Amino acid sequence: MDKRSFIVLPYDEGQYKEIMQNVVSDAIIAAFEKMAQNEQKVKDEVLLSRKETADLYGISLVTLRAWEKDGIIPKPIRMGSRVYWPKSVIMNDIKNK
């Protein structure tokens, strides 16, 4: 005889759908708010590309990626698939090394 486990849930299907819609909606709103905060922070800041940042450090792009991964350099700002560093942060990091 096949034994199956069933979980009894306190809500009906419609209530779960509404709960999940609210959870997803809240997550999307939070993500957009975070993006808006990041945009405001960098609005007046000069941003450096990977190449520009590597050039300032005097290293290759491969080394830049390794340093980023290992936490040797400040964390970049990510905008979609693009990565930037605030120039002031990089210049300060170089000065302090």
C-alpha cells in the first residue's frame, strides 16, 4: 500500500495566492527602492569602469576581478550586468595602500 503524506494548510488556495502576490509585490518594491537609493548615491559621483579602475591600480582586468572576489578592493556598484566604482573611493583606497 502506497503511503503518502499530506500537509494540512491553514489557508485555502485563494488566500495563498493573495499572500504570495503580496510577498512578491513587497520584494519588487523593496528592490526598486534599493535601486533608487543607489542611483541617488552615485548621481553626482564620477564612476569608473572595470578598465578605468584596473588602469588606476596598474593591474590587469583578470587581477581586478580576483581582487574584487577576494575583497582586496572596495565593493563595486552594480547596475544590471555593469560594474562601476566611485572614483573617490578608488582614489582613497589607492592613497591608503
